[in-house]
Amino acid sequence: MHSAVSAIATMLLVGRTAAFLTSSSAAIAVSQRSTNKLSMAATKPDQLPADAKRYYVRPDRFLDVLTSAPQLLFRLGSGALVDGYTVKVSREEEGDEGEYAVVRALGFKVTERGNTWDRQQPRKPIEIYEFEGCPFCRKVREAINIVDIDVVFYPCPQGGPTFRPKAKEMGTTAFPYMVDPNTKTSMPESDEIVKYLFETYGEGAKVPFQLSLGFGTTLSAGLGMLPRGLKGSKYTPAKMPKKPLELWGYEASPFTKVVREKLSELEIPHKFVSSARGSPKRQKLYEMAGAGQTPYLIDPNTGAKGYESSEINDYLDKTYAL
């Protein structure tokens, strides 16, 4: 039953991604002038869109999202759904407007849930040293979304002056590398980290088959990244923020991916609030910001917070890139 629900949910995710891409392609066909206007409309460094736009990709970033989408297919939706994901269709009731729903139409609503709603987060955030263009790192990020825990990512792109040398001081040159201050456990090796996360924080959840195929898992993760080349792998000179940023998102989202690439290239540490489909954090985001859509960025250094991957990346460039 669970595999059937997962398959249906994955199909819906693919369909929603296709809808995004189709709507954006139509927008480009209607007017190429949109790109020029949007490029000229610079976002102020301390501002981000407060409102989420559904089924929209900014025309000048269409190719970024298009080339980020194959990961969802190659990885069979891994990292898109929390453990025990279920979907429910029910009638709208008075007062339901405060509840996050995927779809509301014709007096009905579609809501999502998983086994992670009653789980406690680790008392201290787990630290992961990794970089976006690494297929081994991707496996760990998918596991993080499935068990639905929040972590702090310390990007280690090639040429990065801060966290890659720090990881070397801790005794590793291989990525990903995990440090769990709650259990005083540190380890490299993606498969071992995945196993550890499920055993320690999965509360009985089993590692899904997409993460249990050994070389096949790594190969499919790498193939899904091919259209993006080395994005997220090489350092771009940037200012280091005083405090880590906070990114709400999930691994299977092409929109989250392009933001993660930028954060990785700029070597910006960030708390990752895992918000896969079925996570209770979708409800928290809905209550906090007005929509359960991701990615959503919070920068405690400037007070900026908001939606939309294109605008988030513009903000990161203007605020931190040198």
C-alpha cells in the first residue's frame, strides 16, 4: 500500500514539475520581453518576495529549472516524501483555512501526512560537510528528507577556503562527512551515514530501496546531476555571513536544488529545514509565511525572508558574492 501511495505521489510530483515547465515555456513564447524586464527589475539586497507564485518559473531561469528536473526521474522520487507518506481528500470545513493543503477546489481539499508528525527533532542540529554536485552527498540529503530531520550544511566546494580545510582538520578529505553532537558520532561514507540516520532518528523506518542499491544508487544520483554539469561543486568568492542562513526545502525539488547550488558555490553555511511532502513543517511554514511552498529562505543577518528560487539566488549574489 505504501509503495502504491509513493508511486502515485511521485507521478503527481512529476506532473506538477511538468506543469511548472509548461507554463513557463508558454510565458516565454508569449513575450520574450518579460526576460529583459525582469532582469532590469533588480531586487533590493534586503528584500525577497513575501508571496509564493504557484506554477511559475521566471523566464530567464527556465533552463536552470529544466535541467534540474531530471533528478526526480533518475532517483524515482527519492527524498520527495517523508517516511509513511499518505495523502487524503476530504471536504472543506469552516475554519480549515488555517490548515495547509496541497490543493483546494470545488469544496474539497487534498492534505498530506507522514509518520514524522510526532517525532522529535535532534536536540542539537546534525552537521553535514558536503557539496551540491556530489552524488554521494545527495544520498545523505535524501535520507535527511525521508526521516525528516533538520541539519546544518557546511558547503565544501572545490577551492573553498573555509569548510573543506576544516573537514580536513577533522581527519577527512572525503565527502559527505557527518558530525552528530547529540551522540558524539562522526563518520564519512554516505551509505554508513544513511544507515546511521535511519537507525538513530528513523524510529523503525527502513532504508527505502532507492537508497539500498549500492553502486546503482550512486549511478542514478550522478546521472540525475549530469544536465547541471558541475553546478554547486566549485567555489565562487564570497563574504562569509556571521550567522548561518535558513533554507526550507526538499531534495527532490528542482527549485530547491538551484538555490542549494548557489549556497554551495558561495560556501554559505545554512540550516536546512527539511520540508518534504508530508512533513509537518509544511504546516509550520504555512502558518509562518502564508504558503507551504518551498524553497523559502530566511537570512538572520539582514532580516530578509521570502520565496522564489530565482529571486533568492539574485539576493544571494547581491548580498554575499564578491
